[in-house]
Amino acid sequence: MATLLHIQASPMKERSFSLRTATAFVESYRQSHPGDTVRTVDVFDGTIGEFGVLQVAAKYKILHGKPATEEERAAWQSVERTIAGFKAADKYVLSSAMWNFGIPYMLKKYFDILVQPGLTFTYSPAEGYKGLVTGKPALLVLARGGAYGAGTGAESLDLQKPYLETILRFIGFTEIDTILVEPTLMGGREAAAEKLAAAIAAAREKARTF
């Protein structure tokens, strides 16, 4: 039995192209892997915790072997629980919209919590940076209002897909696939519906062997 973690990063819910595609993936995955568990993290539902003054203070005190206050220790334990929940999964599907050419701020916050030395990566002068979340596949389901793929002339404006691939590789992922839903706005409703249908079909097919 394996655990699939679905990270949702769109507050649009049923109107979200990325979430509708990822939901089709999860439904197909459940059918193909009936013994597996599917967990969900919705970065917009207020459950991922904070990474503010207390957490930062605790982090650097702990890193440098200095005593932390009880309040700081409790704040850092919340960070550790979030990371432990993430690392407990065996497979990952992340669905996200593009916001202002990048990712939603709550998804960035989630990664700012996750990417911590000694927990999801290490560094040594001999080896440099080394990810600790290894041997696990990830699927990115990304929706964008415009088109940013090769040949569009807008490749340099895509700060969504490259960032997510980079941050996942940094913490150890090597098997990263992507399903794009684009364009969802600039081509009109009919074109968006066609792109969504194609993405859902690809997601269902991918889920069978994920």
C-alpha cells in the first residue's frame, strides 16, 4: 500500500481547471490502486501553519545550537509536523493555477515551510546541496490563462512550472511529470474546454500507472 498526497493550490474549487484535472487523476488513481490511501493538503484552507517571526527565530536558534523559548519550540514543532506529513507520502500530485506568471502565494508559503536544512535537504562542502525526499514520483497539474510553451514567444514569462520543478528537484525529486491546461482564457471558452478535456484524459491515463 502506498500514500498519494494531493497538494491543492487553487481557491476557485470547482471552477479551477487545475483542480478539475487533478480530481480526475485522483478518481482514476483510486480505481487503479484500490489499496492505496489518498491524502489532501489544501494550502488555502488555513491548516498548513505559519512561517513568521517565531518560526524563523526558532529555526536559527536550533541551527546554531542556541536555547529557544517554549513558544519558539512549539512554533518549530508545527513546522516539523508539516514537513513530516509531506514526507510521509509515497507519491505526489500538485495542482495549481498560475498567478501573475508564478505560483499562488499560499503554495509558496507551503514550500517555504517545507524546505528546511536537515529535514528536506542537507549541505556539505564535499557534496554541496543534497535533497532528502528521494525515490518518489511527482505529477504537476498546472493551469494557465495564456500559453507559455515552446514556440509561443512567452516562455520567459513562465515562472510557474520552472520554479516548481526546481524546488522539487532541490529537495530530492528526480521523477517529475507535468500536465498543462493552457490557454484557459486567451483562446476563449471553446478552446479552454478542449484543453481541459485533453488534460483530463491525459490525467486519467497517467493515474493508471502512477
